[in-house]
Amino acid sequence: MNLNSEIKVFSYDAGGANLTMAYAYYMHEKGYIVKCYPKGPALKIFKKHISFLIDENENTFKKDDIVIIGTSGIHSDYEIEKLIEAKKLGIKVKCFLDSILNLDIRFSINNKFIDRKYLPDIIYYDNKVELINEDIKQRIQFHENLYLKYIKEIFYVKKLKTSNNLILENRGKYALFLSEYIYELYGNKFGFTEYDCIINLLDAISNVHLDITLFIKFHPAEDMKKFDEILKEYPFVKIYKDEFDIHEVLYNSKIVFGIDSSVFKESLLLNKQTYSLQIDAKERINVIKNVEILETKAQLETILRKTYEK
């Protein structure tokens, strides 16, 4: 790669934003010219970590640019629009995948899978890939997860400072639920949704009769009021939901629950007890190694007792 080439980074969704942000950081550290154009949830991530690389001017592609994108699923076509624009100009495009779920949606525009000539030249992923679109599979290359490298080497060592008072007051004590918009993506394909998960978790907390505080961290694309009617049914459980900083709320938690969150990798890096709630599933969602899948309420209650009876 020519040091005089400009690396241009386009990102929208949070999962892809973490990876593209870290790539931008390390390429800048190597001396490359890096310009970032984040939107949506990605904008907050880039502002927090590499605000100095955000270009406030409107982008104009040049022939020797190197284009970097993430993917965003159902909430935005932003990266795919930039992908197609760059490919039409003959510019090389590299894509970072945070997950291989829903690839047909990730590489679609206006709900239609893009023509193969517009697919990225290289698609980076940090794990083994099977049973996916052949055109995509041919382009996939293994790449170290630079986001995990960044948070381990740079962020948690030098930058993280917990400022949220609720987190500070409950530090090291609370259970954390990482919500995801499973219902929007899949309906009831798996036999459960995020709504079932929060109900099962709250039922389990109620059943074990222990002093357990629950923090809920929503995906940036979710409506934070989506569980409000459910939460009203559990006035005896201490529950906090807010736009918590993901690093602060994760770092200070005691135990972590979710479904298939990209944050699981960071949770394991911090040696947190990490569990995927798939109770009464009719089809299992595969999660990363070392995240235990809980398939029954009894398993969940056992974990809570072991964690909080000490």
C-alpha cells in the first residue's frame, strides 16, 4: 500500500464500527493518511476513540484511494452505497465483518443482494467460515481482530475511566444483559427473541431470591423503551437501563448475559462469566468459543446461585 494513498473508512453499525475504527487507528499509527466518515451509531464510537481522524468534509473518491467499510444489516445501506460507488470507479474496497450472520442482508441494498461485481475485493473475518454464499466465501480472508487488540493494548490500559455514578455505585455486583434486535431480524425463527430472554432472566432473578441488580445495555439501533411493559411486571427487581458506555458497563459488571452479541469477545477478554440465553430454542444460534449456551431456566438459576450465593 502506498503511503501517499488515502485510506477512507465508512461505517454505520456498531459492530462493524469497532473493527473499522481500530483498523483506522493502527493504520494512522503506521503513518498512513486516514480519513473517516462514520454515521449513525458508528459516529459515537469514532468520536470517542479517534475523533481526530473524522473528516467533516464531504468525501470525493480518488483513483488511488483505499476504501474500508463495515456492514450494517437492516438499519442502513450507507456502507453498501459507498462500496458500489467506489467499485464503479475501479477503487479497491476492503470490508470488515463483525459477524457472518445475515450476510445476504449485510450485502444488500434496497433489500436486494448486490451484483457480484460490486462485492468487496477482500472481506476480513477473524474466525472459520462455513456454509455461506460462494461469492462471499471466495473473498474472505482471516484477519486478526484489531478491535480486541486495541482495547486490550490501548483502551483499557490507558484510556478507560468510569464516570457513570450508577455503575460506580454498583461496581462489581451487577448482572449485565446485552440486548439485541433478534425479533426484527428473525421474528421467531429460533423459538425465542430478546423479549423472551429478558423475561427468563427476570424470572430467574426472582426465583433465586438473592440480591441481584440488573443492568440492561441496549444495542445502539434498539429503542430503549422496548422492554418497559415487561419491566413493570418486576418492581421487586432492581433494574437500571440507560445509554451506558459499553466499556464502562461491561468492565464493571459481575456476570454477562446476551444472545450472540459482538461484545461477547470483549467480555471474554475481560475474563467475565459470559452466557448466551437460548432457553427453549427450537434452533440454536452458534456463539463464539467459551461462551456457554443456557438452554433451560434451571441452568440459568443455577448459574445465578453459584455467582451470588458466595
